[in-house]
Amino acid sequence: MEKKFVNSKKHGLRNIDLFERLVKKFDINSIENVLEIGCGVGILAAHLNKKYDMDVLGIDIDPEQIKLAKEHQEEKENLQFMVADATKLKFSENQKYDLAVSTFVLHHIPMWTEALSEINRVLKQKGYYIFHDLTYSKNLVKIFKPLSRKFGLYSAKDITEFLEENNFKIIYEEKARQFIFKIYCIVFQKNETI
Ligand SMILES: C[S@@+](CC[C@H](N)C(=O)[O-])C[C@H]1O[C@@H](n2cnc3c(N)ncnc32)[C@H](O)[C@@H]1O
């Protein structure tokens, strides 16, 4: 059911609206290479390519999603889709991308810290990571710990602490109130190391 919802054009347009709001928060002109993690049917990836002429690779672990992305979006030299696992971005060299974005993906990944470590590895210094996802309270994370083998269970603090410990800073944050979980959008920037 979630797949049907996220694959809808309406949901894709919401992701585009979100990105357009965020554009003002960072230096869009510094972005050439983009990695979209868990791209689904590729609506956001295609938008970034078309509107900003960015070189975009969309990856998804589900071959069906990548098949749909290839059917619905016009692949070209600077817009590609590929089956890959966010926790093992073996195809990519270190420090390749200026921007990584994931919308509603990390809550599907039990080993979410591995996905964040991979994002760190493939992002350039001063590169950006847009996290947009469900987060849970610390108490819910504790209560539902037995489910953490199937889902990504984390609080917003878990995400920010992990990334801050790994050399990122927050440059923008917004949250929408929800009942059981909160949807957070956080833009991180990787610090420059000397
Ligand atoms: C809820 S959908 C969101 C799709 C899209 N980002 C959007 O917002 O419309 C989650 C997507 O993440 C993908 N996914 C789940 N685990 C993944 C992993 N380990 N690596 C890459 N993609 C993954 C799923 O196959 C699915 O397409």
C-alpha cells in the first residue's frame, strides 16, 4: 500500500515542492552531481535533472521501482537509475557527490547507520545531505526495539547525533507534527576537513 502511495504523482509533486522550498537554504550553484537514495519511480531525480541540469543518479534496492523509474523518466547521460542498496554504495568512489537526498527511505533500513556512513563516504567535502523521513520518540524507539531488525527505528536526535559525530552540521531543519511519529526534514552539510 505504501508503495502505491509513494509512487503516485501527487506524492512525487510534494517531494518536488519540498526541494523547491529548501533550495533557498543552500548554495544550489555548487551542486552538479546528485545521488538520490531510494528514488522510487524517479520523479524528484528527473525534476532535479530537468530544472537544474544536475547530473543525477537515482538508486533503489527494489528492481521493480527501478524498472518503473526507467519507464516513466527519460534516462540520458546525466539522468540514470540503478538497483543498489543504500548500505553498500559499492559503485561509487569516495567524495563523488555534491548532494545526497533520501525521502522516506531510512525508516525502511534496519542498518540505517550504515546507510549514513555510506552517504558520508560518497559526499564531497561541503556536500549536502537532505534527510526527509519519519522519526520516532526515544521511548517508542525503546518499546519497538524488537522490530528494529525489520525497520529503521530512530529518533531525530539519533540521526543528528550520528551525523554530527561524523563531521556534519545542520544547516536547516523543519518538522511536521504527527501522532505516533514526526516527519523531519533536515539539511546537513559535510564539514571541510583540512
Ligand atoms: C517509501 S518509498 C519512498 C520513495 C521515494 N523516495 C519517494 O519519496 O517517493 C521507500 C523506497 O526506499 C527503497 N529502499 C528501501 N530500502 C532501501 C535500501 N536499503 N537501499 C535503497 N533503497 C531502499 C524502497 O524500495 C522504496 O522505493
